[in-house]
Amino acid sequence: MIQSALSDTIDETIPGKYDRCKNHDVVISPGGTILIIEDSNTQARIIEESLKDLPLQIHCTSSGHEALEWLKVNKAVLLLLDYELPDMKGIEVIDELARQGQYLEFLVMTARGSETVAVQMMKRGAVDYLIKDDTFTSLLPTIVERALKKIKSEQILEIAQNALKQAEKRTRLIIDSAADGFISMWDDGTILDWNKAAERIFGWSYKDAIENNLIDKMMPEKHREAFKERLFELRNDDHSLSQNKLIEATALNKAGQEFPIEISASIASEGEPCVLNAFIRDISNRHMLESQLIQSEKLASLGQLAAGVAHEINNPVGFVKSNVGTLCEYVEIFTQLISLYEELSQAVRAGEKSQQDQLLKQIQTIREEEDLADILEDVKELLTESTDGLIRVTEIVQNLKSFARLDEASVKEANINDGITATMKVVWNELKYKSEIVTDLGEIPDIRCSPGQLNQVFMNLLVNAAQAIPERGTISIKTEATDSEIIISISDTGVGIPEQELSQIFTPFYTTKPVGQGTGLGLSIIYGIIQKHNGNISVESEVGVGTIFTIRLPLEGMSA
């Protein structure tokens, strides 16, 4: 049967994702209509009979005007149009429909073949051209079937195109409404797409960005090659691992100002070249808040150490004060002697022998009673001790300033051992009463880092280690360098951390200390600082034995 063949052939042309179109098909559903425009009633009945098995309605008209009137209030999926009609030619029917804005699929039937007529009708979109000869009736069902198949395919294509346009509109709306900048580009950096947030972040308009390579404009020169290398790595990485990989970088806006960004990049299409999609986030505010949080935690830690630091300062200040008191007494003696020597000088010039003898006797008495030689020796010791004490106070103050100053967060070349040594001086009073300090600081190179932030890490770990020791124990600090990294380990013989808590210790606000004795931010800040340095921190612990924190920092250091 034609109906079965038609259904099979049309269904075969429908991709699987358009199955819903088959279920709501206006072409082959009973509601669809074929309009036959044929002035011969006999011929019309023959045509209608040959198509009766199609799952479509059939309507016949005998003139062009009648067909045009019918089409004003009805719809047809296909016209079977006789070229020669009593009131007008078939081509005129098609032209009139076009003037009315109707563009229907049509098939032309004619009793006389003409190449010129065929060309005219094909130019107007005829799906086929059929001569009414002996084979007309047998060929008609197949030709109509082919026409319906074409209509079906075009409908599916139109639905798909409309769906694609709607999807593109939705995608565009989502991209343009995103708070983060969106950039799509070839792997050489040529921009393919650029949303409104990207315009706001970088300052370049969509028109400025599209089909231009902005890497040289968006990245400071000192970071440009490194960023291109990161793109190359992303292009060649295992895609399952590199998709949506977070990258922190320093960017440049149109005004030439540098600012930090976070990039979530992924491969959009493979091949040569490939397309990269990236969401860009301006993290200036986040960096500022992180700096403030680190500074707050740093000051909070110093606050906890204040009593110890005060004790460390009071010791040298106390003996300096005592020495100054003694020196004041010595100064009075020296002042008295200087006065007597001045009077002796005047008596010598006046030639008063008796007065000279009297003054010399007074001077000798003071020298013997006060033991001037011992005083002079003592003055040297007092000044040396006082100088050492003032130097100690100065060191403590400088160490405190190095922790409290925000500018110490800047990135520069520094030696980790120096930072550990300076940190130990700040927290010494917290450590010396609880533990013996064992250091094994190996030969390590300077690395690019933020010394102030790393000192914060060392201080928190050392103070935590001391607090973990109930009475008396050992804190060991070791540094070493390998071919690729610097390893720092800080261990204690304290109470240890239960296994079930190890996975949570770097979580913000998590603390095992009593209320009021800890913010729960120290270790989470430590974790963040080490991550910024492209390193990692791990912990091993056993209850009753102790804890070891191990930090690994790459030799190439952190980005600027």
C-alpha cells in the first residue's frame, strides 16, 4: 500500500532527535489536505482515486479563482496544479499566491510537455513537473510521495533551525546575563565571542574584541608568555582533567590597569585550531578581603602572644632601666670630680698653693671612697649590656612589624630559613616554656614568595604545636630542597589529632579549642596561603604521639 510505503520512507529521513516531530506531523496527519486544481472532472476523479490511500484529505477545485478563494480560508500542504485552467494559467495562480504572501509546495500537471513551461514552474519552486500521458496515473502516487517526503524534510529542517535559533537566543541571554566575563576564542587567542561582563571587566566593547587577538592587550607583558604557555598546556592536556580548570592570572584592562582574575577554561571543540571557552572573574575584591582576613588573623595571633612578647620586651627594658639608674649615680660622682678639677685648675692659675692641696685631698678622697677604677670598668659593662638590651627590643619590634605590615604580602625573592628564624624570635616566649626546639635548616635556594604570608604560616603552626604539648615536649623544624621543591616540616610531640578530625582541620571556623580560645581560621588561612604559592600542605597525626605538618613549595615559586 502507498500509505505504508510513504510512512516508512518519510520516517527513515527523520533523525532520532526529531522523533517528537513524527508524533505531531501536520503533513501526513488526517488534518492535512492536498488541493487538486483540475478543470476536468474526470481527470480530477482519477487523480483523487489514485491518492485515496494516503492519510490525507483531498479537495478539488476546477478553476484558478476558485482555488485562490478556497485558500483564503483553508490550508493545503500540497497543490496538484493543472497548468492550463479555463480562467488562468497555473503559473498565474502561483504568482498570485506569492503576491498574497503564500508560498505553497506545488506539483504541475500538464497535457502538453514544454521545456519553457517546465523551467518557468521550476523557477517558481515546483517540486515536480508531470505530463498527463499513459503513465501519469501510475507515476502520480510515487511523485506525490516524493513531494511529501521533501515537505517533511523541509519541515523538520525548519523546526530544527527554529530550535537552534531559540537555543542560540537562550544561550546568548544566559551568557550576557552572567556576572562573569565570557570569552570564546581560537587557541591562538583570536576572540570569537565576548559578553557584556567581559566588556565591563576589560573595558573593550564587543566590536573591539571580535576577531581580534587581545591576549597582548589583556595581559601585562611580563605575564604574557606564561599565560600563552598555560593556554598551550590546556590545549594539550587530557581534556577530562583540563575541563573547567581554574587558573589565576594578572590581567590588564583597556585603561592599562593591572588586576587579578580567575579563569575557568575548557575545550569547546577539538581539531586544529581548537576553540577555548573561558569564564573570567575579577577577583580584586576577593584578594582585598583575603588580605584583610590574613591581616586580622595575624593581629589576632599577635594579640594572643602579647603577654609573652611583653615579657620578652620587659626583660631587656628592666635591666636597661636598672643600668641607667646606676649610670645616673656614676654621673653624679663624675660631675662632682669634674667640678673639683675645674676649681683645681683655677687655683693653679692663681698660684694658691694651699687651696690646691685642699682640692687635691678632696679629689683623692672621692677616688678612694668611690673606687673610681671599678666604676670606669662597670660603666663599660653597663653600656654594653644596655646596648644589647636595646638591640633585643629593636629586633622584637622589627619582627612584630614584619608580621603586622600589609606590604610584607608583596611577592619577592626570599629565603624560607630566614622567615622561620624571624618567626621563632616572635613566638619564642610561647615556645621556650613548653618545648625544646630542634632545628635542621638545610641549604635551600631563595624562591619567589610572599615572605609575610609564609611567616604567618610558620607562626600559626609553631604556636599550635606549643599549645598541643600539655607539659613539656619537643618541636622539630626541618627544611630541605629537592630538584623541584622545598620541603618544610614542623612536628611536635603533643597530644595529636583524632583521625576523624584530620579531614576537617583546614575547614574555615573548625576548631577543637574551647570557645574563646580560637577562631578556627588559622589553618584554613594557612591552606589558602600555601595554595597561592602553588604548593600543598599535608598533615599526619597520631593521638598521644604527635603531629607533623609538611609543606611543599615549588622552586619556581608563586606568580606575581
